[in-house]
Amino acid sequence: MMKHAFIISFLASAICISSCNTKESSQTVATELPRTPVEVTSIHKGSIVNQLTLFGSTLYLKRNVVTSPIPAFITDVRIKLGDHVNKGDVLYNLETKERRALGQQQLSSDTSLANFGKIKLTASFSGIISTLDKQQLGDYVLEGTQLCTIAESNNLAIQVNVPYEYTALAKPGKSCLLKLPDGREVFATITTPLTSMNALAQTQSILAKPNANLFLPENLIVKVILVKSEAKNKTLLPKSAVLSDEMMREYWVMKLLNDSVAVKVPVSIGERSKEEVEIISPVLSEADRILMKGNYGLADTARVVVKK
């Protein structure tokens, strides 16, 4: 009997210890709820610019046609299609038929004829060789024959196709920013609206002249940035910190109450740029910590942990 009583007592103690461990384990699990890792930011005061991005293409408004002044043979061509030339650069060397008729022996024996019948054609404007009509050595050209065309670099323009509802932003004299494919940024000035419109796209062609003298090929596609509106000394947050519903009718931010809880705060927004959003209300202080990463999909009073 004593043996059975000992076994029963041992089993009862084991069950009691097991139940205590289970209770402690369940309490430990209950206290270790998952928390979402987040990154925070704060508001700052500054200016915000709302921009309109359009596209344009380069063109040259004026071209200078180079022609042969007299009937002559082409003895040297110094240019290639697309070359950039400066005013005074030699384009062609020509030789008259009279010089060729004299022959090399006669020319070499009489030093006074060294430059007889030699003609150097030079560029009268700086620009780009847009057409090269004659490039074969030995060709005989008549007076007035077109040899090449120089697109004058100081008459470079950007033809911008502006949707008609935005033509008020592209009035003559207004400034715009050109972003070139190679990464350069150049300011330009709107000059002339053209009378034609694209019937399908309902866009009007407007010319913009770069403020700097550029060497660009014709028909190059460039970005044209117009300023729609600008607000100064406004309360701003990074765009990633402002959340919205699917219809973009309601906006809110997630603000930290303490190091572990974030609450949903509805906001009214103003101007928006590519990187920032203006917060109109409520009034936020620079001490407020606003979630900017890890905030998507969080419920009100969400448990979070701030990443250092």
C-alpha cells in the first residue's frame, strides 16, 4: 500500500509541475506579440513645386545653303554629314577648269601661278552640316550648284507639343527646363506658339529657345519641364509617408504615440511634387514622428518597432 501511495503522489506532482510550465509558457507567448519594423521621418518647412513634364524635339529654324561660286572641280572635301563647323572653317577646296587646263608642269614652272584657280569655300555661319550634297572628289560642278547645308546653331529651337488645356503655362517669355538624354539640364524660354494643332492628340506646337548655345542633332527628343504652381513656406512630408484609399479621396499618416504604437491620423493635403506632399491640416510639429517605411497596410494603433 505504501508503494502505491508513493506512485500516486509522484504522478500528481508531475502533473502539477507540467501544468505550471504550460501556464508560464502561454503567458510568455502572450506577451511577445509581433511588431512591424518601420522607419520614421518628421515634417519640415519648405517650397514645393508642381511640375508638368512634356516632350519636345530639336529643330533648326534657319539653314545656310553653300553653293559653288563658279564652275570648278572638287579637289578636297573637309566635312562630313553631322559635323559641327565654326564660321570661317574651310568646307571645300575647288579648282577651276582653267587651272586644270594649264597642267601641272606649267603651274610648277611659274611660281606666280601657285594659287591661280584655287578656291577655298568657307562657312559663313557656325552650325551643323545637315545635308552633304557633293562629296565625291573630282566632280565638276556648275556655278550655283548646292554643295551642302549648314543648320545654324544659334537658331536651334525645341518644338514642344503642349495639350491645349495647358497652353496657358507656355506663354511667350515664360521659362522652362530642358532635360537632355545625356543628363544635362538647360533652361529655355518659350518664344513662339505655332498656329497648327495635332487634330488627333489636340496638342499645339510651341517653340522654346535654349538660353545656352547648344550643339545638338536635329530631331533629338528632350524632356520639357513647365511649372504649374509653386508654394513657399509650407508643411511638407515625403510622399511615402502619406497614405490614401483606392479612390484617393481620403489621406492619412501613421504617427508614433510611443516607441511601440502607431496611430492613424487623417490629413488634408495641398500641392504635390514627385518627392513631397504639402500637409494642410492638422497642424503637425517637428517633434512628431511619422512613419515613412513599413506604414502601408497598418491598422490604427498598430504595434511597431522603429529600425535604428
